Amino acid sequence: MENQYKAIMKKDGDWWVGWIEEVPGVNCQEKTREKLIETLRITLKEALSMNRRDAISAAGDDYQEEKIAL
């Protein structure tokens, strides 16, 4: 199953700016809408990977994982 996220985007002067609605801190700015979508995707992947590493590090050695679907 593929996770899906919503990008909020708008044109601001010469730039396109965008945010990932569900993940605070994932926002980007690019000259074209297509490049913005690409950059948001890359930034989202990096943020999720970093958050996962941080969570595992905070949990220590003896932890359990459980998938939670909404």
C-alpha cells in the first residue's frame, strides 16, 4: 500500500510555493509547478526517513512496531 499526502501549492509572483499538509516543516519553493512537486516529494521522503530514525533512536533497543491505518 502506498502512502498518500496532500500538497498545498500556490503561485506567488515568479515562484511556486508548497507545503505537505500532513507533515509540519515540509515546504518548498520552485520556479515551476512540476519542479515544486518533485522537490516536495524528495523533501517529504527525507523528512519521513529522518523522523523514523529519530523515533527508533528515542525508543532504544527494546521496542515494538505496529502499523496503524486511518
